[in-house]
Amino acid sequence: MTTSPSRFQTFDDPSHAKGPERIEALRAALREIRADGFVVPRADEHQSEYVPANAERLAWLTGFTGSAGLAVVLADEAALFVDGRYTLQAPEQVETGTVTVVPLAEATPEAWLGTHLKPGQTLAYDPWLHTPDGVARLERAAAKAGASLRAVPDNLVDAIWAGRPRPPVGRVTAHPDDLAGETRAEKLNRVRAALAEGGIDVLVISDPHNLAWAFNLRGADIAHTPLALGYALLPREGRPALYLTSQLVDADLCAALEPLADLRPRSAFAEDLANLCNNAARVRLDAATGAAALKDRVEAAGGVADVGADPVTAMKAVKNAAEIAGTRAAHHRDGLAVTRFLAWLDGAVTDGVSEIAAVEALEDFRRESGLLRDVSFPTIAGSGPNGAIVHYRVTRATDRKARPGELFLIDSGAQYADGTTDITRTVAVGTPTEKMRDRFTRVLKGHIAIARAVFPEGTTGAQIDALARISLWEAGLDYDHGTGHGVGAFLSVHEGPQRIAKTGTVALKPGMILSNEPGYYRSRAYGIRIENLILVEERAIPGGDRPMLGFETLTLAPIDRRLIDPALLGPAETEWLDAYHARVHAALSPDLDEETRDWLAAATQPLGAG
């Protein structure tokens, strides 16, 4: 294993020591504009999950570094709203004497505002950081309290943020057609056909993921996801235009775009949008990523703001043959790296390996291929109680060593030019307890239930989410996150609209890639999660009278047999596990060194053997 001098992630401690004084500075700014509160979402102008450094307003203000959250700062109180992934992390990162952490399961921001705003007060917000639907919810909450909502032209956090980072200027490059599986012209023609069908005159592409897909480009404006921040205007008839934050556009991409689209300065976007709104043009704004400020500009210019789904989102979700082939190749490559790591970890945990050492080692194993572009998200490496923090990020302050009798959870992923990966494994450190084995096996039963599921066309992720939970429910247990998220093709590791969750209302289609990751978390003790990526595929059922679908498991790496209680598995579940391990062994062993090959042979034996 070689060691890299630089890392794709850091282990800096996000201190919240300055949170109280920064919140007081924000309150002073509120007094200057005669407002009584301000909403600070974890968002940028594109409603991105991962945002550039200059948009990390929530983290700067409060110390909370999760990928989702929203704070409301009033004159005499402040609240931070987080989902089930962050209920343990958030109180550790923020000064709870100044900011109250509110789980979304207990209250939404709108419900909280309805009872905490006072009649006659004014709640301010930045219209670039909220969707029209989000603004409507805030308006209803303010009205319920007898208060009012006001858009401000300049973000109040930016005004008090000394030393705020500059906007990103990453290089923008072409994504090869052989990996994309479809040319730019073919994609744009498909999008125009969808606009014509919907009676849309102009599409505003506000999601950088959709921008990257539609124009076969990739960027480096944010960490871990190869995105170029910016917008595109795509008229149903006429040339589209791209407005990128960075002007570092490779010559090859410029040449490829020249016949199809114009590259325009970002500063020209607002005027160009207004010009396209003439004659009451119907302008589609993406409901998920289009800012409320865009709606205001369209309507001010005389256009009709049609807020709905960007048709690119659904097209991007269904991978073509080239993208699927690339993803399979990426998973084979990644499986080799993860298996080498797991073999290394098996010995290292005995010596008390630290979480940071494990993160660094896994990245080094992935780098050995020479094809690693980035990690797809900061690696989650939680030993013992840290594993119970669903989206734990190790820092030098929290780093701890594995200890006998604990579990070690590691959730990681990689970005390769041909695919994006995401895998979680939980391993035993020494001898696990019977309770650990029981919980692990119940999680495994849920994982297998999803992997083996067969379902009719039109089925949504919400309909199959419960399959992963039944064994846990039988023991009075559950987990507070979705079972699966969509995954891109050398794009975001979290890609919609498909998901396996209670909120997964989109029908699953062949070619969609999702994660399969049930879990269990015992607070301050340990965490368990087993994650593979899966591909939706057609399934022929002899004698059936409806088109059916199922999943192909893409991820290749062993599951820790030491944590399995075979008595809890049924024959079909055992058969699936043994077949999966046989497939992992057959696929990976020819490309492993002898020592790792021997380790893998032992790790993938049939469950009843040895």
C-alpha cells in the first residue's frame, strides 16, 4: 500500500466556540434592517447538498457541519432543525445554550415559527436560498403567527462573515461521449421534446447535476462531486446558453459546445433570462433547485413561472448501457480496493487502529488503481459509540482507537471517471456480543429482503422500504433514515428523484441505481449498517402476467460472517448470502495478491462452513 501526501478530506475540528458571538452579530444586523428573525438554510443558490466553502453559512454561524439542516435566529432565541441522521451529531457541534437543536420528527421549522414568532414581527430570508414552495411554507407559518415575511437583497450572514471564502473557480472539462453513452446533441433533443410535450417555452437548468449531464461536462467547484456551478437557459427553439461560475473551461469542451450552445458570462444570466420572458413565455423552473429569486425575476419580466420538475432529472436517473457498464467496472475496481482494506483492517483493529488511520488507509488502497478522482463523500469511520452517529465525521478531536468487544462501521465511496461508488461495512473488533450479532443479523435480513425483492412496474421506493425494517420491527427496533438513495454516474453519490424511503414516491425504473443500506444504532454504544449499491433491472417471472422488476447488486465486498447469527436466517436468506459471497470471491480473487486472496477465501466461505 502506498501512502498519499495529500488527502481528499481533512480532519479539522469544526469548533462552535464562536457560535454565540456570530449569532449576536446576526441579531445586530437584523436590528439594522428592522427585522425580527432570519432563516439560515444549509443551501446555496442551487439548493445543493454539498456546497462550496463560500456557501457554508450554517456551519460558519452555528458550528453544525451536516449536509442538511436549517437554523432560525430570532431576537431572543435560535433553533437548529435536523433530521434523524444528525440528532446525535448536532448537539455535539453547536453551543446548545445559544441554539436549541430540534429534531424534525418533533417539529418542522414552519410549525416552530408558527408558535415562536409574535404578531407584528418580520421574518427575513434570502430568496436565492429557498425554493418557491419553501417560501410559501414560511409565508403560511408567519401568517399563522400574525407576522410577515420579507425577502432581503443581501444575505445577512454574508454581511457579518469576515474572511468569507471566494466563489469557486474549478476547471470545467468535457465528459467523454463513450462514458456518457449519449452525445450532447442527442440529450438536448430529448429535453426539447419534453419541453414541447409540456408546452414549455424555456427551461432554466438550475441544478448543476443536470447541467453536467445535459452538456456532458464535469467540474471541480465543490468537494467530492464533479460539478461546475452555474445555470443554463434552454429554449424549446433556438440555441441554449450556459452561465458558469468558473471561466476555466477547457478548450476541448469549448470546441464541443460551440456548435450547440453559447458560453455566456455569469453576469449576463439575469438579463438573458428576462429577454426570454417576452410575450408571456412559459418558463419552467425546477421545483427542487430553482430559487424563489428566479421566479420573482421571471414574473417581473412578464414571463409565466412554471414551477415543476426539470425533465433532465428523470432522464439522468435512468442509466444507459454505457453508464451501467462503466458503473460495473468502477465497482469491480472499488471492490478490490475495499477488500484489500478490509483484509488490512482485520489485523489493524486488533492493534487498536484509529478512525483517522482507517480513513487514510482506505483512500490509499483506492488510489492504488491510479484512477481515483475523489472520494464521493467524506468517509464515515466510527468505532464503538461513534458508529452510532449516522453521519459521523472523524476529526482530530474526536478520533478514537478501536477496542476489543466493539464494532467498527466504515461508510465510504469513490469517484471514478466511469462511475460513483458507495459502500458500508460493519466489522467486529474481537468477539462480538450476542446482542450485537442479533442486531447485525436483523439488519442483514433487511438488506437481503431488498436485494431479493421482485415487484411490479410502477412500484415506488416507499412501497418496498418496509421490507428492510420488518425483522427490526419484530424486535421493537428501527432506524431513522431512508433505506436507499439514488446514485449518479460519476456525479452525485446522492441523486434523485428515486429513493427507497417513506418519502420515495417516484416509481423505480430499469437503469436506476440506488443504495441498499438498512441499519441499527444503539446510542453511545455502536452502529450497524450494511450497504451495497443496486441496479433496477427487468425480471421475467415464469407464468406471471405483469412486467416485473428486481435488483442486481453492484457492490463487491464481503460481509462480516462473524457478526451473523445463522439461526436467524431462513434458507433463502442463507442461499442469497452464500451466492453473493461466491460471486465476490470469483470476481475479485484473480486480481488480488496471494495474502489478500487467502483472506477473501476465508471471508467468503458458505455460512455453514468454518
